[in-house]
Amino acid sequence: MKLASTQRRRRQTLGLVIILVCLAPACQLINLNLPRVINHDSPEFSLDTTGFDDSSCPEQNGFRICQPEGALGQNGCGQLRLPGEVLSGLQPAFPLRLCLKRSNGSQPLAEGEFIYREGCLMSEYVRYAVIQDGQLKILKSISDMQNAYAPIESEGEALSYALAVTGLGVRYGLTAQTDLRYFVDRLEDTNVQQIPQGYRVHLFDYKLCGCGPHPTYAVDVLVTSDGQVRELSREKIFEDPAEDGLCVD
């Protein structure tokens, strides 16, 4: 009787070992489903935000709202925003602010009157206010940006110029996370490659507006020496299942 009980326990133990051994490759296969990640070093961003007179746009509830009678207000700036450090590669390094004009969708701005648009139903049109040769200038078209910043002569300039013109974003230190839904087998940080036509810049775009899912896209753009910017490719790379039911107006 005791011998039968001992043999039964041995069989149970052996069965458990077999199950664990069989599960191990399955676990490895699950991990292999995560994308391979290629990381790149982030450039050293350092932006000088001095030298710009924004006194006609006093701070209100954390925002710099421009007075209509002020120089910036008269030039179509409803609000000023400090530029992000990712724009520090722009050359010449003019004193710079983002000049925002808001629209509720009923009176959209015409092409050539803004650089890019952000927001959803309540849109904000992005222009740039710079101090050039001691004078305030509003850059509100691609040709204005070309006149101010071309030629584009380095990878750092190409990165900042692409971000300034498109409103896309950078990502460094990407990792493969088990709680995200992936559509690719390879992730790569922001990087810039010099190619015969100019510079290929690898950026990212997040679909904010509307109801979920809210995917993130990898977007490659071409920046030419004369300041032209053209989208080369766009690929959906991942989304967060926790945002599937999220709606953003």
C-alpha cells in the first residue's frame, strides 16, 4: 500500500516536471513575439530662450495670452509658447517662440497661413515668432521657414527643422512592453541619416483625436538642403489596449 502511494507521488512529480519543461519553450515563444528594439543616443539639446520680448503676452493661468493691441497680437498671435529643446538645432539660432492662433473649426486658416495644426475640435494653428536682425517676424509658411533657416547643413539642423515644420515627435530609449499591442517586429528610436537627397529623419506620430484605438506611427520624412520637407513613409507600430475605449474631442 505504501509502495503504491510512493509510486503515485513520483508519477505526479514527474508529470509536473514535464509540464514545466513543456511550458518553458512556450514562454520563450511569447517573449519572441515582442519586437526587436534598436536604440540610438539622444542628441544634447540646449535651447537659449532669452532675447525675446514677450511682455505683450502676459501670463494668465499658466498661459501667455497675447493682448490684441500688442505687436504679437496684431501679428496674429493669440498665445505664445516656449519652444521645446528639440528645436535647439535650428540655425541661425534666432530668439524664438511658438505663435498660436486658435480656431473652433468654423473658420479654419488657409494653407500658407500656418506651419502645422494641433488639437482636435478646438484647433491651434502653429506659427513661429522670431527676432531676426532686431525685428519681429512671423513665420507662417514653409517658404518663410526656408527663407529663415535654409540651407540645412547638418543632422542636428535636419532633426530640429523636421520637428518645427511637421509637429511630429521624437522618442528615445524605446523598450518592448508586454502590455502594448504591436504591429511590427522592429522598433527604432529617432535618428537621422544623411542620404543623397538630403536627410532622412525618423519621427513619431500619435493619433490623439477621436475614439480609440489610438495608435502610434513611425514616420520617416525627407529634409532637403533647401528646406523642403516630404513624408517618405508612415507605419503603424503599436497601440495601448487600455486606450481602446478612450474618446478625445
